[in-house]
Amino acid sequence: MPLAHDAKNTKEQSWNELTFDYYPDKEACDADFLYEDDGETTAYRQGEFRIGEYEAKYDRKENAYVIRFAASEGSFAGKRACTMRKAAVRVHSCGGKIERAEMNGEELVVEQIGRDAEAFPFAAEGGAADGDVFTVRVCMDLSQSHEIKFYLA
């Protein structure tokens, strides 16, 4: 689930930085997409928008949760039309522990944030009331596909 950081309104929002929250389940998978346009005009009616598909599943063979971000399709103009995106990808442990993570085969730094009973649901940062949160911070070229694996301990 993509989350934006707090802002007074969407015009003040920085869309080149998002958080993706993942609530894993070894028996389930999910797929969705992020739709983007300039947010100001009706140019989307002429096809000026971008779709970024993503999916998440558990890979039993690797004992890892896998999140794939497909290369974005489409384009639009304006200040929201970033080509690179900083992303925090957060796995909610719900009782499990992440041993390590990688993106496209490259090792990532994993930050573990302890359970916080006072945490606000669906916050883009910080802890969570349901358990520990394991976070990686990445920079993604939106014209490329990216695969992030969270290996279980």
C-alpha cells in the first residue's frame, strides 16, 4: 500500500518520495498499481498519465517476502512527473523477523523499529501497533523494474 508523507494538501505533497507498507502473509499474494498524473489538468483524458504496477508474495524456496515494482508505463508533464523515486518499503512483522534484504541482488540496510502501541495507523514513518516494522530505503528509476526481497530469519 503506497503512502504519502504528511502535507497540508496534495499540491504541497512531494510525490518523488513515498512509503510502501507491506503486511505479509505466507499464504496470500497481492498486486495493485500506482496511478499518477499532473494533478492539475485534464491531460489524463488524452493519455497523459503513468501506471506503476507492483506485486507482493512469499517465496517458499527462498524463505523471503518478495515485492516487485514493474517499470512504470506512460508519461505526463509537470512537477509531479519524477523519473526517480525515493521509497521506504516497510514490512510489518506481525510476529516474524527479517534477517536481511536486497534489491535486484544488492544488499540493503534494514532498519528495525520496535512495536509502538501508540503508533498512528498507516503512518508513513515510525513504528506500528501490530508489531515490529522492518524498513529499507531505496531509490528507484521508474523506467526500470525492481525486486526487493526480505529474507526471514
